Amino acid sequence: MMNKRTLDMWVGAFVLIGFGAIMFLALKVANQSAYSLAGTSTYRVLARFDNIGGLKIRAPVKSAGVVVGRVADIAFDNQTYEAVVTMNVGSDHPFPRDTAAKILTSGLLGEQYIGLSAGGDTANLKDGDTLKITQSAIVLENLISQFLYSKAAEGDEKKQ
């Protein structure tokens, strides 16, 4: 028969392993895993948006469905009243200077990410460049209110 001290040690070890597993899953779900392997260099790209919706730091930056970087910082520009998003893109993924950035959503209610669409310029982006072509996030609440407003306007026209 196991003595109380040994049993307590086994229970403690089990609790620690369970806590470690929960933390691992929480970090995976929260998208906190590193973008790339250690030692891979990145370059910084900025983009300005009127509305970033629910975009968060560490959100993926994707091109053709492949993660090519991560959102490093989100700031507000007091002069232009726009959100300035800083992205770290892997140096092994060069993009033309006329690349476009859109804030997209995975699925109907999934996480938001930045989608890059490569342009046709022969010169590539350099560290610190700002993307000129951007498309803000589509906010579901705004779409619903526009739909309801247009339906209400149609109803008013039919009454007249």
C-alpha cells in the first residue's frame, strides 16, 4: 500500500502536468506561438487603416492562406485619426512595393488577420516601408445596421 506522502507527490505531479497542458493549449488558442523558428529574420512593414475591427497584436499576416508574418504593434495616429499597424514579415517572403493589405476574418466569426495581396512592382518592400493600398475591416454590426436601414427605407417607399 502506498503511503500518504507518495500519494501526495503523485497527485501533485499530475496537477502540474495538467496545468502545463492547459497553459500549452491556452497559448495555442490565443495564437501566442512564435511566427517562425529562432534565427529567422524579419522586416517591418506599416499599414494605415480607418478601422481595424478586432485585430490584435500577434494576429497572423497571411498571403495566399500561408502565414508570412505577425502583427507586431497597433497604434493610433492623432494627426490622421487612423490606426497604424506594424507587421513583422519574414525576410524569406519578399513582397513588391505595391502590395495591398486587407483586414480579413477567418470564417464568419473567427479571428481577424491581415491578408497581403502582392502587386506587380519590380522593387520589393524594405524595412520600415508603409503600404499605400489598404482595406479596413468589415464590421458585422455595421453591415447588419445598413441592411436593416435599407429594408426600412424600402418599407417606407411601399407605404407611399
